[in-house]
Amino acid sequence: MRRRAARRYPGAMLTSILPGLRDLRGPLTAGYLWLLAAWIAFGDLMPHARPRSGDMPIQAAFDLAGFFGKGAVVAAISFTAYLFGAFVSIDVQSRLGQKLLRLVMSKPVSPPMVDALREFTRFETAQALGVMSEQEKVAGDADE
């Protein structure tokens, strides 16, 4: 009986998976927002290339990312985002939440980060609207 239903409706397996995916959506989105806020606040302190000497854990992270590739890095970031979203919650109405909110809002964003965010926004907007110059298209293709 069950095989017959699966033959008639091949998406039956997908519909049984979807309720579980809905449970992931909230924590994953919250975690991505946490990581985005951390990147905006501390992104200028992170190295953009593997350091030649010094901090061994950062060198090891760059080596692992190079070995496993971009897909594994995206998976690791997504898993980290899920953990942050699932376990970190701050009630912004509490005293601690109010203090953290004031602290975050008072920290200025570094000029290099502001420039990077502006460039990213300009590039993505131009790409979405389809009004990119040839030089921007070449620069975008080189990044991929």
C-alpha cells in the first residue's frame, strides 16, 4: 500500500522531511544574524589570508579550509550559526540585554569595514539590477 502511494506521489519523502527543516529555520537564521553582527564588529581584526607565522590555530583553520574546500567551510559556518541561534538568546528587555544593546550600539564600525560593506552593497545592487560595467563583471568573475 505504501509503495503504491509513493509511486503516485514521488514527493512523499520530501513532505515528510519538511517539518524537520522548519525547526531548523529559526535557530539558523538567528545564528546567521549573530555571525553577521560579529563579522561587522570584529571583521577587520580577522586575517584575510593565511598568516605566515604566529597564531597556530588560525593557520590550522586556513589549512583545513584549503584542504576541504569552500563547501566544507560553508557547512562549518552554517553549523556554527545553528549552534549560536539555538543556544544564545538574550532578552533585550532585561538589564543585561539593555547593557549589551547599549554596548553594541556605541561601538563604532571601523572605516575599512564600512568601505567593504559599501562596496559589497554597491556591487550586489548593480549585479541584481544588471547595470554592471565590464570591469565590475571581470572583477566579480575573478572572485568566484
